[in-house]
Amino acid sequence: GSGEGSQAMTLDAGLAAVVALAATTVLTPLFMRVALRLRVIDAPGGRKIHALPTPLLGGAAITIGISSGVAVFAVTSGSLSQDVAWVAVGIVLAAGLGLIDDLRPLSALPKFTGQATIALLVVRLADLTIIHLPNPAGADIAISGAAGTTLAVIWIVAIMNAFNMVDGLDGLAAGVGAVSGGAITALALWAQAPIAIALGTTVTGSLIAFLRWNYHPARVFMGDLGSMAIGFALATAGLGLAQGPAPISLVTVVLLLGLPVLDLCVSVTRRIIAGRNPLKADRDHLHHILMDRGVGQSRTVLDLYLLATAMAGLGFLVGRFGEYPVFGAVRAGAFFLIPAGVVIVLGARQRQIRLAAVPDISPRKAA
């Protein structure tokens, strides 16, 4: 029966997570040594918050961890077609693009072109187009091939960049990625969506292992190599979830990746309002805004883990119990959650800027 099938799939998912965790645990120290030997290090300064030069190749241990876990899941579950092989190829290509960006930073155009090319390749070959658009007023709207493909590509590129942005404090992207991966896995096991299970469980296993070296004070960074691979893996996991046998709305998928999506929306909105290039990096992300409260890096990261967990948890509830009226209402409200979040964060930022400007004109300062 399906109960037996889902039990077996849960065991396969557990095994895949353990393989990913073990591989990343073994490989992270190895790649730290390689990075130091090859001088692939992140020097402090500029928008960087860290103080010591830190080895950058942690993302390689994560990428190999995820890929080996996915391979094991494919073999043990027997439920994965070549679709997941294409997704694994995409993860490795995304990591490769990130590595190039780490070694000699790419400007926006080649970076986006590379991301979009990899995304298009995998969306076409693994058939991960978006088939339904969420609708706050009622049932999801079905959309056609070309539109669905285009949106799927935009989604993957957006999430790759969102994780790249979130990767600004020790342990932040890794912890947030593990939270999203865990929530995706839980929902995917219920929905019986194999691609989402394979990716969710391995990303979670790999990142939990990586946090041992990456939590504050970090001894290794994942680099763009890691953040792009994770962003790609979780974005495609979300698409697999939206396509699974149980109809899961894209609203749910957005909530499962809520914190990186919120950060992306905050950053782009703020740059557009300020009349700047929306794609050019700056020091005004969610984590910078929280750090400016002066509570330190560990506390900021823990606050963001909590926020990420709250959003992903809400996503799980809406996805799992969406047919109940209360969660139906929450689902309609979820459409406005990200925009509301953007308004709240930008409002708080303006207040910070105003308060920071006050002491300069007070007479006490002059005396």
C-alpha cells in the first residue's frame, strides 16, 4: 500500500541524509586544507563582516555531499528517473559557476546569463516547468508551457541569488538552508514528491554537517560555490514539490524558502526606491539591518534562524493542511506576507537611519 511505500521512502530519505552528512563531514576539513594551500581565501574588508582570512572552498564539500546523497537515494528508492540526474548535473554546474565567481568575481550580466542557462537546461531536461500559478482569491491558475518554463527559470535564478545574498554572516546561509531543506523534506514525504525528498533531505544533512565549521566564529566559508549550489538545489526541490502528486501551491514553496525570498525582495525594492541598480550588491541586507542593532553576530544569526523557521513552518502547515478553512485563510494571507515583511523591514531601516542621524545635531555632541 501507499503507507508501506511512504515508510520505505522515509527510510531512503534518512539514509540519503546520513550519506550527505557523512560526506560533508569528511570533506569539509579536506577542502579547508586545499583552499589554504591554493590560497582560495576570503580576505576581510569592504562589505565583509569577518576579521580573519578564511578558506572559501566549503561549498565543494556541500556540493559533493548533496550529490552523493542524491545518488544513494536514486539507487535505494528506485523511484527516480533521469530527471533527478539532470538536477544533480545542474547542482554541479551551479557550483562551478559559483567557483568561477569566487576565484574572479563576475559582473552581473555573465553571472545571470550563466545562472539562467543552467536553470533553463535543467527545467527543460528534467521537466520542472511551473504548471500552476497561485491565486489569492481561489483555485490556482493553470499556465502553459513557455510561460511556465520562463517562470521556472526566473524562480531558480532568484533563489540562487537569494542564497548568495543571505550568505553574509557566519552560519547564516547554512542554517537557513537546513531549515528550508528540512521543511521541504517533511512536506515532500507527505506529498510523495521524490525529487523534492531527494534534494531536501540531502541539503539538510549536508548543511547540518557543514555548520560544525561554519557557525560563528566560522573556520570555513561556503563561498558562492556553496550558496549557488544550495540555492539551485532548494529552488528545484520547490519546483518538484509543486509538481508532486499532491497539489502544493507555489505560495507554500515561497514560504518554505521565506527568509531568502524576503531578503531578496527587501534588497531589490530598496535599491529601486533609492534609484540604484537593483542587482548591484551593497551592505543593506536583512542581516546588516539586524546587526546594526548592535547585538552581535551570533544573536543576529539566531534571530534569523527563528524567522526562517517560523516562515518555513507556516509554509509546511499551509501546504499540509491547506484544505482546512483556517489554513485556507492563512494561505490567502501568505500572499501579502512577503510584501508586508518588505514594508516592515524598510520602515525599521528608515527609523534606524533617522535615529543614527540624531546625535550629530544635538548640542551635547559639540560641547
